[in-house]
Amino acid sequence: MSMHYSDEYIELRLKQMVLESISLSYDIESKDALTLIEESTFLEILKEDPEFIGHYPPEYWAEYIIEERNLVNNKLN
């Protein structure tokens, strides 16, 4: 018997795994990690192509989000 998960569940789970990776890898509180995710392009990519997101581990996306934030901050300074 195979299990079929809804797209919403898969997106939520991927988002949660990335949030945990940001929190653990960069010592950032969950609420702040959630803000970083929400301000990044990660969710847009996730909505457009969840399969693409799933090809890379949560640690990759955590680093992607942190680097994206650093680029934005550098452009603002």
C-alpha cells in the first residue's frame, strides 16, 4: 500500500525541515528562521516547483536562504 501525501503536506514538511536546518546550523531561533524563510525566494520556488526543491537537502536550502539574506543586507549597506 503506497501513501500519497498532498502537495500542501509536502510543502509544509519541506518548509519545516529547512526551518530546523536554519535553526540548528546557524543557531537562529525558530521564529527568526521562519521570518528568513518567509522573506526569501524559497517559498516562491517551492510553490512553483516543489519537485525541484525536493532534489536538494534541507541544508542546501538553509544555506541558500542565509546567503540570499546576506546578499540583500550587503546591497542595503
